[in-house]
Amino acid sequence: MKLDVSPCDSDRCILQREERVTISIKFRALTNVDAGGHKVERGERILVLLPQNGLCIHVTPSCPIKKGAEYIYSYTGRVPGTAEIGPVNIRWELLYTDGRMFLCVEFPVEIAQTAKGNTALFFSLI
């Protein structure tokens, strides 16, 4: 499995509030998956809602997800303008149609002030 956060190109990524960000997860399916959706949680299990348009439109090659094949999940959105300053952990889950998780990626995030006084997110990719 591989995680990429774009526009970042290093282990520590600084993102401005309201900046457009793409999360990509490359994975090999360990079983056939009846793909349902995705969700993101941050901090103390605070759910960040994503559009309810299904997982399959974000997966290449498209669904169905077959055992042994490689896929790339990609989602583009904006850093929330209301993000609070301080450390949080992001948990990104890909779900079966019944809501159970089949893939999970967690990565730490720190929201901090930039030199210009703007708030930024620091992603440490592991």
C-alpha cells in the first residue's frame, strides 16, 4: 500500500486552509470487494463527511474490485477553512456496501501558523 498527498513532495507537507488537496491510496485487493463508500475521521473520532456518491467513481481501474488486482483510490477536496490549530490524526477508510471497513490509512496532521500568519496543515506521511 502507498499513500500520496498532493501537492506534497516530501514527508512533511504544508497545506493552506481552503487549498485543494488530492489523497491517493494505491493498494492490492486481498479479497473480492463489494465496494460501498468511504469516510474520513479526524481527532477524537470526529467524522468528516464526504459526498455520498460512492467509492467506485474514485477507484482506478473501476469496480468491481477483484482479489489480487492493484487499484488506486483518489479523492480531491479542500482543506477545511475552519480547521483548528493543533495535532490531529486522519483516518481514511474504504468500506464494503454494508459499512464494514476493507482498507484503512491513518496519518498524523498538525495545523499550524505559517510565517505569513495563514493557517496551514502539516501532514507527516509514514
